[in-house]
Amino acid sequence: MLRIGLTGGMGAGKSTVARILAELGAMIVDSDVIAREVVEPGTEGLAALVEAFGPDILAADGTLDRPALAAKAFGNDEARATLNSIVHPLVGKRTAELIAAAPANAILVQDIPLLVENGLAPLMNLVLIVDVPAEIRIRRLVEFRGVSESDARARISAQATDEQRRAAADVLLDNSGAPGEIEPVIRQLWADRLVPFEAGLRTGTPARRKEVRLVPADPEWAEQAQRLIARLWVACGPVASRIDHIGSTSVPELPAKDVIDLQITVADMAAADGLRDALGAAGFPVRPDTTGDNPKPTATDPSGTDTTLWAKRFHQSADPGRLANVHIRVAGSPGQEFALLFRDWLRADAAVRAEYLEIKREGAAKAAGLTGEAATLAYLDVKEPWFDAAYTRAAAWRDSVEH
């Protein structure tokens, strides 16, 4: 299923976004609701809290007196750790039960207030951040929730900063405007991105643009790549020895197709094949029709015909809002080394960057008016011969730098 993390600072309007998504058909798993549920009267959670903090944390009707618990639990780090050790496992267990019970085609939204603070973003297929400047949130807390300004500022300062949340955001939802302004934005997000993403994830179908088009360099490409890399690390675990941002989007100021290229380095092709299901579940289905790079002459294969040296596995993102290619190559193979070398060469040599950009523009011009596979082949028809010649040039540059 498609797992979406939803978060935002206090007073940002996270519950409004969750409500709209629920109306559209999303399944909402709210961490705050679960945290209350696991300490209701008669639960093991409430019994454990009473044992740890005493019966005076109970109200007259036997429910949890939250202010009384807060007075005890937040007085020092040890007490806070005790509270967390009781509540967090129960919340995790109940969350897992709800996720396991969700249908396979669910768009599951996990509403998690501390998603960024607890480093949970890489566990999600997509992260939505409800973004509102801190001063507006403080005003809302004071005016609409009756929170004192000093308390509101203290609570907000204890959470992640706006900058930290934005760095974790695949989608930034600006909710600083008038009530209702955000609803059409969410509905468009649902139709254009979330529904197609879920379908691609479920069917193993990558998202692809029909045409080849170069765009100006985007300074956010590097940050977007790092978010994808974090998800890939979760999916790959120790099977990967390194995961790198490669290709044109990894070269600052170089116009490119708006597609992030990433390389996973593994020990052998059996390890690459073993990642197929995990990467698919992470949102990167395999492209079984692509099993290698174009061979080029090497020291061990001067003829450049040994395709086994250039074997790889190729996955693509199912997210139509963030296209990405994932190349899995064996450590020390020519393809794995060239991907890194070519990136570093372009970063270091402005003349080569300009030359490569002209080749890319020629390829895009040849692909103009074409769509799908025909457009891709037309683009590659121009680019690949230059790329083949660049292999020896890049190696010569590396040797000159090393010596």
C-alpha cells in the first residue's frame, strides 16, 4: 500500500488536511488518537502508568488525568523516559495492527506529530508537511485553542524547526491562508499524485514522462535525492555498500531532464536481484527490460563486447511527482565506477559540462515531437556515441588528477 507520513507544527492545521484526505478515500492512522486509546480505562497501558507514577494520575471517574501525569512525567528526563517506554511500544503495536488490516490498495496516511523529530520520514513512501510560519501558528493557538502565548512558544520551540520540517517534505502544503484555501490544493494532489502513485506501487508500474525535455538546474535536486536515498537505505539495509546521487541532476547548475538518478552499489548481481521486492514496496518498481549499460572497451575487455561486465538492474519511481531512476551495479564494475567518475568529472570541468549540455540539447531537439520509447531512443541516439567516447576521456582526467 502507499504509506504517507503527514505532519506539521502545532497549530498548522494537520487535522484539517487529514480530514480532507479521509473524505477523498484515504485511510487515516492518527498517532494522537492511538496514544489516547492505549491508555483508556481497562487497558494495560493505563495500568502500567498507574504502577509507574501512582494512582493520583487518575481522575475521579478512573480516566487518565493528563495534567497530573504531565506534572510528574515531564519533570525530569528519567520520568519522561519511563512514560515513553510504556506508551510508545503500545502505540507502535496498535499502529502495526491497523496497517496490517488495511486493504492492499489503501492510500494510508499516518498522522504523526513528531515524524520529523523521531526520524520516521524514510519509512514512508511520501511525506506531506503542513507548513505555516511559527508566528501564525502561535496566534492560532492563542486565539482558537486558548493556549497562553508563553506556553505556545515553549511548545513550538520544543518541536522541529520549520527548516527541519521543510527539509523532510516531499510535498509542502502551505496552510497559512484563509480557512478553505488549502482544500483544492489537496484535492489536486490526491488526483494528480497520490492516486497514480498508489496504482503504480500496486501494479509495479513506474511513472514516466511521455516527452524528453530539459529544464534549468534546480537547487532542490540535491535535497530531493537525499530524501530518496534515505528511503533506499531502509529498503536495502546492509545489502548496499553505498548509495549515491549520480547523473546530470547531481551536477550543480547543469540543465537536465527532471529525473533524479541514483546508484546502489552491491556485492554481486544476486544481491541486486534480491532487492527487487523491497525496492518495489519502497516505491521503486523494477524495469525488467533493462539489464545492463552499453559496453565500452576496458582493460579486461578491449573489444568492449562483454556485456556481463556492464550488467545492472534498473528500477524507477512510481511517484509521478518525483521521477527517479535507480541503477543497481556491482562494486568495482566498469559501470559502477564510471557513474561516479563521470559525475565528478562534470563537477570539476566547466568546459566538459558545456560540451555535454550541447549534446543533451541536440538529443532533446531530435526527440522533439516524439513520445514514449521513441522519444527516449531518439535522445539516446545522439547522446550514447558521445558518452562512449567520454569514457576514456573521463579516465584520462582521473589519471591526471591522481598523478
